[in-house]
Amino acid sequence: MKKDNNSELLPIVNKAGEVIGSATRGECHDGAKLLHPVVHLHLFDSQGRLYLQRRPLWKSIQPGKWDTAVGGHIDYGEDVATALKREVFEELGITDCEPRFLNSYLFESEREKELVYVYYAVYDGVVAPSDELDGGRFWEMDEIKAAMGQGVLTPNFEMEFLKVMEWMVN
């Protein structure tokens, strides 16, 4: 069974995103709520559908639920743009999309606290989910809205989806 690398070194940041230290992935997810940065990509196709990934059952957080197309930690010593490019390739096999920055926000759950850098892209090429995921597919907007609150999508995605829809209008 696969599992996350809990010894992976992540940067600890302040609310402005400035690195103030480091900790392992395990330390960041054990309830200590050490603020660490992550990147998210919302991947649309030209028909307006949104790609969602299915989280593998071996994940310690929200296993088996549908989530943002790409979501990953920024490694210690890595900048946001490099992390996003790496995660898009690692998770979806994509090298030729052009992500655009939308916004950033603080996310806090019972187990962790993240500074989330949110991007979107429109992409009609081949999406090849890696074995880090349990697949993925493009969803119609009505399909996403119908799934909200039903335990199908991650709570973080549901909250962020509403923000993304608002940010993209403004």
C-alpha cells in the first residue's frame, strides 16, 4: 500500500508566505498546525468543465473523495511557480498548460494549516493521471453543484470552488 512520505521536508511560512523555518510533512499534518504553503490548480477545458482528481484510499486526509485537479506541497527551498509546474506534471502528466494566478488564502482544518496558492488554466490536451491518484475526469458545473454537501467532494474543494467561481467573475 502506498503512503505519503511523512519525512518530506516542507517550509514553514508566515502569513505573507515568507519562509521562517522547516518541518516534516508528518509534523505539519499531526495537529501542530504549522503553516506551510501548497499549490492548487483548477483545470478547465474550453467547454467550461472542471477536472477533478479522485484521492486514493491510502491518503491520510480525505481518502476516496474528489478534489482539486492538482494539489501539492511546496518543497523546502522551492518557489511557488516551480512547485506548481512540478505538481502539474507529477499528478496529471501535463507540461504545456499556462496556469494563471487567482489568489491565495489560509486554510485550516483540525489537522493542518496551509497557505494555499490558487491557480487556474484552460486546457484541452491529454490528461494522464499518475498512480498518485485514483484517476480523474472533467465534471460539468451542474454535476459539481449537485455533489456539494453530499460527502463526494472534499470539504476543502467545496469551499475553494466557491471562491474560485467568485474570483474568476471579478
